[in-house]
Amino acid sequence: MEEAIKNFGKQFDYIPEVVNKENLSTMKHIILLGMGGSHLAGDIAKNLNQTMDIWIHRDYGLPEVSDEFLKNSLIIASSYSGNTEEVIDGLETALKADLKCAVMTVGGKLLEMAKEQNLPYIALPDTGIQPRLALGYSLVALAHLLNFEKLLKEIEAIKGKLNPEEHIEEGTRLASSIKGLVPVVYTSRRNFAVAYNWKIKLNETGKTPAFFNVFPEINHNEMTGFDLNEKTKDLGLQFVAIILSDTTDHPQIQKRMKIVKKLYEDRSIKVINIPLTGETSGEKIFNSLLLADWTAYHIATLNGAETEQVPMVEEFKRLIT
């Protein structure tokens, strides 16, 4: 796990091969089928280009949209293992409907299906790391699969700029600061993918409950759950709010973050503000996620938990088979 985090920046040097590229169609819409770490590339791609017409589908089958929408969509089945039940079901549904499809995977049944059906596909590097740690590979693969120039330029700008080891000390301090508390990660709607990734890393690597939400939505509901009285105070004090702030957020969003910090602290709820740092949007995102990696890693270490594997997920898969 530690080496995988340290070597994360090297993933952006990856040059994928699009097999059956001649069968790849340029479509009006993109629907990415993926669960867990396998849809994170789509989330980040959308963050880097807010106008990108990409739908993330995290369920069985296909999104409930019109037949016309589906006919004008490229369905991308993304599963790191290649055996994700929901993604396979979605791809099978798309193939039965004679829709345009492509695949991103390391192997498994998805790769078999791609080869059998002559679908355009990218075989991701089989490095043995967990999907949440392979985000660089997945993002590069998605950019090449779509031949998306703007995203390719963002990736090129990231190369050589990330230094994972720079974040070890801060991650260690943050882990100590939030140990024993339940993190709720807040950010702007535009940066929701970053907060969602923090939650995933804290869950899977840190083996700790964690949740996320976005501004301004929390100001209309969630924050009232922390308006504690004497009977609920002990419940609320089990949480820590982590606010991921960005100087490019709307001024009112930045103001809302400061006010929520004050309101929570006035009620004795711990709040930690973590600015997104970097020269480009891509640097900001991945610097923050590297900090999340180290924080989650050290929380697990402090709690004596294993950092890499997800045994509860594997147990669940055995039970549902």
C-alpha cells in the first residue's frame, strides 16, 4: 500500500492501447458503467471539464433515459477486476439493445466479452493494486478511449508535478487529529468527486466510517443535524467535519464554508479546513487525494487495521453469489 501511494504519480506516464479502435464510435453522450473505484475516473474527468457530457451509472442495467438518448450514447463498461456484477449486467443489457459499447478493465469476464464481441477496449495494467489506487491509470485510459483533447492536456500538465511523499507528514498529523472520530467531508458541488474520493479512501483504506456532502446543499438540511442539545451533544461530538476549500469556488460558497465552520465550532464540533493546493485543477485534485491516501493509511495503522484489502467486500461477494 505504502509503495503504491508513493508511486502514484508514475501512473500518468501510462500510454494505453485502444484495441479494436476501428470499432470505436464518437457519440453525443457518454454513459460510464462502474462501481466503487472503477467509476472514479469518470467523476474526476467531469470535475476537470464541467461541460463534459458524461453520465456515471452505479447500478444494474442502464440509466432510465429515452431510447433516443441511449442510441446516441457510448456505453463504457469500467471494472478494474472485470468481474463486477452490476457492470457486466449493464454491458449485457447494452449489447442486447445493439448500443455502441467499449470496455476498460484489467481482465475477467469483461475482457472476455470485449474480445468475443470485438468491442473497443483498453486492458489496464495488472499491477495488483486496488482500484481506488489505480485512478491515474483509469483516467489516462478514459482520456485515450475518448480521444478527449482537453482531458489529455490536463493529464500532460500533471506529469512530473505530483510528489506523493510531500504529503506524508500532513497525512500523519491529520490521521492523529481525527482518530476516533467519524469524518464528514464537505466541499463545493463542483469538487464533489474529490470529497467522494476522500470518503472512499477513509472507508476502504482507513477501515473507518466516513461520509461526504456538498455546499450549498448542506446548509438546507444536514447542518441542522448538528444543532445539538444536552441530550444529543455526545452523539454529535463523535464527528469531525473536514472542509475541502478551493479559492476558485464561488465567493458565496467560500463564505458558507467559513460560516459553517464557526457554527459547528460554536457547538463544540471539531472542524478542519484543508485547502486544495496546486497550480492547475488537476494538481489540486490529486494533491488532495494523495493527502487523503496518507491520512487513511495512517488512520488504519493507528487502529491496527489492514490497509489494502477489503475483506468485508469479498465476504459480501461470496454471500451474494
